[in-house]
Amino acid sequence: MARTTIYAANWKMHKTIGEVEAFVQTFSNYDLPTGDHEVVVFCSFTGLPVLRSLASHLGGTYGAQNMYFEVQGAFTGEVSPAQLRDVGCTWVLVGHSERREIFGESDELCRKKVQAAFAHGLKPMLCVGETLDERRAGKLFDKVKTQVVAGLDGVPAERLADMAVAYEPIWAIGTGETATGAQADEMCRYLRGEVAKLYGADAAGTLRILYGGSVKPGNAAELMAFPDIDGALIGGASLKPDSFRDIIVAGSGK
Ligand code: PGA
């Protein structure tokens, strides 16, 4: 089935308020291809009100890079799903490898966050991926399958269309080392097969599975050409409006 491609910017811990404004102003002047794709920007909490006020210029939706799963309460330093809705978020990243590796987020915590996102009308983008050691040891499929199965636990089939999975091999993030199209496609196809075992092929066909890890204007066309890769989650190359645009342009030749 046809799935709308997603080009998602993950700005990580970058951009002041002024820099968010400047990005949107420049980006809104571009003549982007009108093909069947969706633009999403994942920004720091402090930039979200700026994206809300400039939403009509962004030409897409936006979301947070993290949240807690509880509705409210004594969780100093955390941000709730309701607060993200309040500032106009459509999406939320769940379980980015930097959250898992640096902040110790577990599969169980990610599962709760996916559930909380849906309960509050947010679309979760669940990030999964293996380390280089795991790939070398041939454990990549088991690792990523475990993360996806845990994250989807409790998600009904009809919600798969309202979320996404981002396959981001950890060894390819921020390293300049991209998975080859064949490696990315192999994992995305494998994951769709595993999701089909849980939900059936029709429902699995509604889930967007993105690739992330050193996506750049120069490799976007190759990666996006694979039928099971439904978009890109882009870190470094999304920080400048022109390179984010160039990735969208290159990919939408699809
Ligand atoms: P990168 O980051 O594009 O800089 O490799 C991707 C990500 O971490 O989402």
C-alpha cells in the first residue's frame, strides 16, 4: 500500500529561539516538491513555542525529542504528553539511541512512552538500531526486533498508521558513515515482516519505517528509492535549511 514518505529533522540539542526562527524563515521561502511527503521537525522543548507561532510557514508538523509517560506530577525536569499537545506538537520521538545509550532508557520505558503518546493524541516515532559490535556479532536483527516488538506491545493494529519506526544503526549516527541502501533496506524490510507476523501484512503495510544515520543530500535519493524505506530521520544535515531541502528534493524523485 502507498505510504506517505516522512522527512524528519532531528535537531538534537541545537538551536536557540532566534536560530529556530531563522531556519523557518529561510525554509518557508523554498519551493519544495509537492509530492506525497510529510515534513516533521523535532526540536528542543525551548524551540517548540516558536514552531507553534510559525507553524503556518513551516510547511509541516513538529514534535519533541522526548517526553515522560506520566500525565503530571512530581517528576522534576520532565515534560508530559499533555504539555507537548499544549504547545502544538503532532509527533514525539521515543527511544532515540542517544536517549537509550546516554540516559539509560529501556525498552519498557519506551513502550510506556508509546502508549502515553497515543493516549494524548501524539504520534510516536519509535527509534531502534544496533551498535557496531552487535552488527559484527550478527545480533543486529534480534536486537532491533526486540526493540520494535517491545515498543509496539499494546499498540492496536489501526494505530500503526499513526506512528512511525525509525531504524537508526548507532554506528551510522553522526559518524558520516551511512548504511548502504541495501543494508538499510534489508533491515526495514525485515522489520515490516516481523510487524506483519504480529498484525498481518495489511496492517504492517500502513506503518512508516524510516532510515536514519548520516543521511545527506548526496545519499538521500539512493536510500529513498527502496520501497520499504518510507523516509528519513536526519540529524546533522537537517540543521541547515538548504541541506534539509536538498534531501527532500533528492528523495522525492521516488
Ligand atoms: P545524523 O543523526 O543524521 O546526524 O547521523 C541522525 C539521528 O540521530 O537521528
